[in-house]
Amino acid sequence: MDSSRNWLSKLQQKDKVRALRRNEATSNVEGGGNDEANTDEEALSKITKQKAAAAKQYIENHYREQMKNLQERRERRIILEQKLAEADVSEEDQTNLLKYLEKKETEYMRRQRHKMGVDDFELLTMIGKGAFGEVRVCREQTTGQVYAMKKLKKSEMLRRGQVEHVKAERNLLAEVDSNCIVKLYCSFQDEDYLYLIMEYLPGGDMMTLLMRKDILTEDEARFYVAETVLAIESIHKHNYIHRDIKPDNLLLDRHGHLRLSDFGLCKPLDCSTIQENDFIVGGNSNESGESDERPAALKRTQQEQLEHWQKNRRTLAYSTVGTPDYIAPEVLLKKGYAMECDWWSLGAIMFEMLIGYPPFYSDDPMSTCRKIVNWKTHLKFPEEAKLSAEATDLISKLLCDVSHRLGSKGAGEIKEHPWFQGVDWDRIYEMEAAFIPEVNNELDTQNFEKFDESDDQCPRPSKSGPWRKPS
């Protein structure tokens, strides 16, 4: 009995202590004297909002996908019923075939509900590597279906503030259903990595094609620039801005048609150390052999600049730093930007396709940034290039001030430019591509650079391309 009283006494004392602490906390908040508590509350509020937004996005995507799957399931049954009605099939066979369809549909739904993990895939050839992780060809164990697996280090994304960028990429790929955009099938994570399972496009990427071809004809470039316009237009319609469109992110399917993605595994260039006065025209520019003050005789020819770019491009492309060659000046200056920045990137890519190197290429990334911001001084068309007047005009109207940039009123005004005369915008993805990649089987990776997986070296050079021009 005494023991019970002692325990009761102790519990009552603990309750009194808890009550006092609650009263103190309440008085501190009411008195406004606990700034730290307010700060914590604000931080928690921000985290709660982020979690709520993520949950909302997940639920919306989940039910959108559920409704889509149900509709597709109904349509498949209707199509089968129509075919059976038209065919000379007995009622018993019709019933058996419909039961078989339902069985396969149920198996499919069961697989869909299965929580995917990295162990569900056989990891094969590496086709991309960088600071955040890698991209590999993989095969799903149960179905044998081939995909591309993008594996991203969580710690690196957090340290470099790229979590929101990756979330935006995942949401974009999940939301946009277009033949211009690479498809995302699922995403999952473990303790260390985030995984994106995407369709594998065995045609390689535009960067590798340009490395092997050097320069495209205007007809070849027109085809791929037109498909890039459609890809950019499709993401803009969903209110997304890519901000980092470059040849590395333009993938080719087995038929040579282009899809936009973001296989970029490089960290963003840190321009925070450069002050705005560093971008003043005529300021200190120590890039070797790149200043306009050099004597004309010492300037590189188009061929020399192309060879220099090709030599360094391979190193930059697979480094952890990447290259700012295609980034719009307003993005570099961090003064606010909108969808127009993607059209600047299109102009820089078109320039490289036709001339062999980007318009503001320099020996180091910071010098390239200076040139981009001072584009009025540094945008030059080499005389040897012999571009058409229409091509020069289009590039000039893309690489210019935001207020005058073509595309600021929508993709329509770019499509109407004379350089695109004759392009059938509605059927271009049904036409034969400018280049047909050689693809021997579903696991073929010959159109990607070869990576030495034992270390962090750049991929081995491969000058001879497996592409062929259509006859």
C-alpha cells in the first residue's frame, strides 16, 4: 500500500513539473520573448508546407495515373470485344479470351502496386557519369524490359542545393506526355540514392553526334533545331522552364528523332564570386587568346577554334563542373528570368551545329560567362562558315536581349521564321530523321561514349560515328 502511495506521489510531482513547463512555454510565446522558438516555428512551418505540397503532388499524380490506367484498361477490353465480334470465334473462345485479358490486366496491376527498388533491375552499361551520380542501361528482372536508370547521390544534391531541381525534373517527366520528351516510368529511393527509371534511347545524344560530325549542314541542323523547338514548346505549355538546355540533354531515339531530357549530372557553375562590374565590356579579360584586343593575325581561325573546342569539350562535358556555354545571360546574372532563357540556349546550340563550336567558347568557364553577358561585343560569325542570311538572322534574334528575343511571345514566332520555310511541324516526328543511328539490339550502347568504370576518367575518344545519313 505504501509502495502504491509513493508511486502515486511521484507521478503527481511529474505531472506538476510538466504543467509548469507548459505554462512557461506558453508565457514565453505570449510575451514574445522566445525568438528562437519563433524561428523554429517558422522553419517547421516551411518544412510542413513543403511536405504538404509534395503530398499534394503525389496524390494528384497517383490518381491521374490511376484514372489513366483504368481508361486504358477499358479501351483495351472494348477493342478486343470488337475484334472478337468481327472474327469468326465461338462464344466459348470469346469468353476464354476475355478472361485471359482480365488475368493479364490483374497481373499488370499487381506489378504496378509492387514497390520498386534497385534490386528489381539488372544494372548494365554506364552511359553517363558526373558529380551527382551516373546513368546506366538496366533491365527489369521480371519483364526483361530495358530502361535507363539515373542514380543520384542524395548527399551531393543536398550539399549543392539541387533537390528542388531534381524534383522539378521528376515532376516534369511524370506530367508531360509528349513524343518530344523522354518518358519517366517510375522513381524510388534508398538511404543514399534517388533513382529515376526512364526510357532508354539508344541513338545517343546530340553532343556525341556533334563530336563525331563536327559540323551539320543547314538542312540537317534545321531538322534537329525544329524538333528542339517542339520539345521546348511542350515543356513551356506545362509552365516549366528548363534553363539548362544543351546538346548533352538532347537525346536521340533508335530512329534518330530527338527527345529532351536532363541527364545532366554536373553541378551548376558557381558565378557568385564574380561581381557585376567583372562583366563590364572592356574589363580585365585574361582568357588566353580570346580577347578582342588581340591582333587579327593571332586570332584563331574557325578550324583552329573548332579543334580547340573539340579537345576541351570532351573534358568539360564529363567533369563535375560542366560548361556554361548555352546558358542565357539573365540566368548567369541571377536578375530574374523567364521562358525566354530556353530560346537563348536554342540559339547557342544552332550556332554550334552550323559552325562547330558554341558562340562564346573560351578556355575557362568564367571567361565564357563574361563573353555571354557581353554578347553584343563577342557574338561573331566567322566568314569561313558561309551561313545563309536566314540562319544568321535567326541566331541573331535568339542570342539577344530578352525584350527583343524571338520566342518571347511563344514558339509560334520562331516557327514562322523564314529559315524554317518548308518544315512540316505537324508531321516532323513521322518523317525520316536527318541521321539514322546504327542500333543492333535493345542493349546497344555504341552511340554513347565509352566510360571506364574503374575510375573517374573521361570516356574514351571515338571519332568515327555509327550514324548514317538517310539515302
